[in-house]
Amino acid sequence: MHLLSLSFVFYLLLRASAAPSGLTIPTQQGPITGTLVSPTVRQFLGIPYATAQRWQPPQLPPNRTRTFSANKFGDSCFQNLIPLFADYLRIVGAGETLDVPTSEDCLSVNIWTPSVERLRGKRKAAVLIWIYGGGFIVGTSNTRFYTGQNIVSSNDDIIVVSFNYRLDVFGQPNAPQLGSDNRNFGLLDIKAAVHWVHNNIAEFGGDPERITLFGHSAGAQAADLYALANPGDTFVKGIIPQSGTVSGSALIDRVQTDSTAWTTVATAVGCGNAATPAQFTCMRNTNPRTLINAVISTGTIFDRIVDNITDFANIPDRVASGQFLKAAFLVGNTQNEADSLLVATQLSTANRILPGLTQAVSEVQSLVSTCPSGTAAVRRRTAGVPVWRYIP
């Protein structure tokens, strides 16, 4: 009896010491364990939200019986890192993103949430889901620039989530062998991530009915596209596009209109230029690094595709007719946005050769970001949506 009592006391002590930390969380695919990055913030990294074969839609990952250790970022998705992009990332201090592990097994989410003590007795926290930019050809959430720790440290009622999605040839191949419903795999990944968060975030202290999407550049466009593609969504309550929309009249908004990029890369890797089933099989079986290296060496870019499922023609007409999610809309642009159009080390030299170049870049910013944001705000407001606009 004495031993049983000691065992019971030991069990209670273990339970009491483990419960307050809230570091082991049940998800629909199985338990995960995270870390405390500060006394008040819990961090969960690299949680699989989907799995996907090459050029297939994302599916829920298999259930796990063992606890998943969510203590490091998952792999990044392959990026079209041409030398100019790589140089720019180094110059702006984001060179670390060039060295992250990459693979096709890259669909993971990262979560920062207040400690259990901070959440106790309060309503479920609002959820901010971050979508990184990069023109749908580069980008990763696996960088210190996109960690949510600082936001969560300062707010008891906010959870921050980031995630990876497929890019460039892996995200939007525009292969002629694919059907119209399987074109923008990166945008399908984004929807899968949002739905995974909705289905699991309550276990982390979040309110699954109070989700806001926010993103920068292509990430902002992706948030805007989510609203257009999911008008019946009931849990995304806010959209915050930063320096990018599709519902404004953008000067630069690239989309693929044919399969030229696909044919170029298929030819380069030895799969031929004929749009046959054999060509597609060859491309699907090509080593992913060989594939992305061919994309880079040929100077090819795989942009979004208008499929009228995830991306649309005549977007202004859709907004005007109310065919979009009526989520609150906070839109604007980040400061010095167009500086990214010039490699920073070349700017001072170029400005000496061409006086007024910096001012010209500023004017480009207005055309590609500021003006479209204003147009998007007006169109949303006209459709009866609550709108806020910020200008840096």
C-alpha cells in the first residue's frame, strides 16, 4: 500500500510538472511536442500539414502513433534562386535562407503561441497566418525574419502561424498533360495549410473561427486570391495584404498563358519537347535538383496560372459582383518596397550614372504597390466590406 501511495504521488507530481508547460499537443494526426523559446512563448516548428507527390494536390499527412518532435524547421520547398535573387538575399541580410535544407517533402507549419499561464482564463486567441512572398518562385518560412515570437511576446491574445508552400516549377508547372483543376499547386497548398490550422489550432489555445491571413508581395496576392477562391469560407475573418493584391489594378502581375516554360525545361533535362504522357512521366521522375537547376540555367520562370479555381480572369468583375469572401480587409504597402528592384550594392553606382534613379524607383513603388492597394481598398469598400488602409 505504501509503494502504491508513493507511485500515485509520483504520478501526480509528474502530471503537475508537465501539464502547465503545454508543450505536448494532440493534433488530428497525432501528438507533437514543442519548446519554450521564452518563459511566455511556446514554439512548434516543422509540423507536417500535408503531403504531396510531385504535381499532385496536397493530402493530409498520415496519422502518427509516436510523438512528433516539433523543435526545428522542416525542409524548405525548392526555389528558383537565380544569381540576382541570391545576391539580393545576401545583401539584405537574408542569406541564411540560401542555406536551408530543401526537398519536396516541405509542407509544414510553424506555430508560436502564448504560454499556458498567459492563456488561462482568457478567450481563445486570434490566429494570424503568415504567407511569405517571393513572386511564387522563391521564399521560405524557415527564417528568423518570419518568426512569430515577438508578436506573441507582446500580445496575450494572438497566435502566429507560418508555413511553406510549393514554388515555381513544383508549384505551378502548367504542364499540358495536367487538367485545369491541377494547375496552381502552391495555392492549393496554401488552402490546405489554412484548413489544417482551422482543424487543429484550438489545441494550441487558438480560436479556429478567428483566423486572419496576412502576407507580403506574392504572399499578399495569395491571401487576396484565397478570398476570391473561397467565398463560402466561415472561419477566415480578415485579410491583410502588404504590398500586393490581385483585386487592384497592378502594373506587374505575371501569369503563365501557355506551356513554354514547361517545354523549355523538359527539353533541357532530356524529356523532349513533345507534350506526351512519356514526357510527363520523365519530368515527374527527374531528380528535383536536376529540375530546379535546369529552371535556373535556362532563365525560366513558372508563374501563376489562371485556372478559374484558384486564380481568376476578370478579377475586378468578381469583386464588383460580390464573388469573394467578405472578410475584413486591411491593405497597404511596406516602406521602400521597390528597393528590391535593384540590387542594393549597385544602387549608389547606378544613381551616380543616372541621377534621379532613386526617385524613379520610388515612383515604380507607387505603380506596383501603392496605387493597386488603393484600388483594391475602394473595390472592397464598394462591395460592402469593412476596409482599412495604411500608408507608411
